[in-house]
Amino acid sequence: MANNMGLQLGTTLFSFTNEFHGRQYTFDQLIAKIAEYDLGPGVEIVGFSHIRGYPNVSDEFAAHFRNLLAKHGLVSSCLSMNADILLQPDKPMTTEECVAYHEMQVETAAKLGIPIAKYQFVAGTEVIRRLLPKAERLGIKLGMEIHAPDKVNCPMVLEFREMYAKENSPYLGFVPDFGSTAKTVSPAFIRYFRDLKIPEPLIDLCKQIWVQPDDLGNLHGKISIFSQQARAAGFREVDIAECFILFGLFSRQEPRAWLEIMPQIIHLHGKFYHFDESGSESAIPYEDILPVFIEGGYNGYMSSEWEGHFFCDDDGIEMVKKHHGLCKRILAKHAKPAQVTA
């Protein structure tokens, strides 16, 4: 990535899960749509979703992918890898097996010309430490996604930060997911719960517990608190379980907390679900988040990541258009005046 590029927009094909899995568009057509609607220039792909035979990749697909992006004036920004340590539930991968599994994916990123590989924290610090020499040789940056309910200073993230400090490599970084920086529970999920006929008092209980202070030592503790109170109130187990998702997709970290790790942030996941009447994201305060990355001097791409396909059949392309519109308005407000020279 070029120096001083600033915060650049892009899209992950994950946002178009409805369209891709519903066979409305092919892989090539989705890339074309990103260009047609100016939803780039960055393009992120999910290995197991978008590449036949992944984690291996054919020479033909690699050449086709590179040519496809060049044809449409787009840039590869990130490959989303999987840890999959429990492919065999009764036999978890050994450290050596997990390293080899990730090495194949990093090699695929290099073959495709993708500069960043996003990994999942369940891989563990030792696997990523052992993976680092391969990534350095291939010129691939490794980024751990910080996803709700985790925060920049929770114990799990601190473990990776400590390992990063010891390795002191520019090829190790983080990928913030903005669901970690929500201000409220998304109205999209409240609508979803109501469509499922979940009782309104149970929804209210969920919202009440969500706004309580977090315990950094046990960020999943709110699920236990919610479960206990919901069961004591006599709600059905199936309804209680449906509500768990809120505690895993949204957390209340302050936007400025990202400054603590800003030098190590190498990619962004611009998570979003729903827009209010003014065009702002209803639960995730982009008006507060994006200026933090401008202030921090972030240089890289942000992938617009709509996850609404989890619970609805809305048009992912239209949702990403709205997200890009919001982000472009915010970035324009904070753009530095052009320097005029004589």
C-alpha cells in the first residue's frame, strides 16, 4: 500500500452473500457491480466462500482474478482466512496442523496478489508466530480481526499485542470490526426478533443487559447474566437462545480506543446493518468513528461489510451503496483543503 493514502473505501464480497448464494450474480458479475456502482476501489474476498478448491487456488483462477480487477480498475485489499481448528470436532488441529493450514491460505493470498490476510483469533498466538516467517517471505501482512464483544484491551487481544511486541514485525497487525464500537443495539435485530415473535419483555431485558458495563475479563459474561434472568422470568429456551447473537455482534467500546493500536491497524471492517431516516447507521456511530482514523493517520482500506443477510433477504448491493454514501459524506467533511502552489 502506498504511504499517506489515507482511509480508502472498498467492499467485501461477504456483503453480497444473498446475491451470490442465491445465484443472482456470479463472482465475476459481483466484481463488475463493485466497479459499476463505485463501491471500490478495494475488494476483499472470503476464501472458502469465493474460491473453488480453497485453500488451494489454480493458476487459471489466480490469473483470472488479477486480470478481472485490472479490467475494472479495482485493487485487492484483503483475503479473509479461516482457522477451522475443529474441522473434526472430536480431534482439534494440532499446532503444527493449524500452521500448515494457515500457510496454504497465505500462499493463496500471495498467488492472488492480495497484500493482507485477515485471520481469526482462535488460531492462537503460537500459530501466528510460527506463520510469520512465511508471511514475511511472501510479503503478506497478517491481521487479527477484533470483533465484538472483544476490545483493544481485553485479555485475548492483549495476548496478541504482547506477542506482536516481541516479534516486532511490520507484517503483524489488526483488523477492527466496527461492531465493537456500537452505541446501541441495532434496530434491524429488534425487527428480526419481533418477526420471530420473541416476547417484547424479553427483548427489553436483552437491551437492558447490553447497556451494562462490560467485564473485560469475561466479555461473554452478559450472556450468562441474560440467560439467568430470562430463565428466572420463565421465557422459552428457544427465544432466549435467539437473543444471544446481540452480545456477540455489538459491543460498546469508545471509538477513540482504536487510537491505542492505530500504528498496527492494517485493514478495517466497516460493519453495518441498518440506516435511519437521515442516512446514518442506526447503531454504529460512523460520524464519530471515521474521524478517529483520520486523526490517527490511518492509511489503508475499509471494506463495507453488510451482515444483514444473517436475518433478511434485503439487497446487499443497495445496502453497500448507502454505506458508501454515508462514508463519503463523512470523509468529505474532514478532507484537508488542497494545497495551492504558485
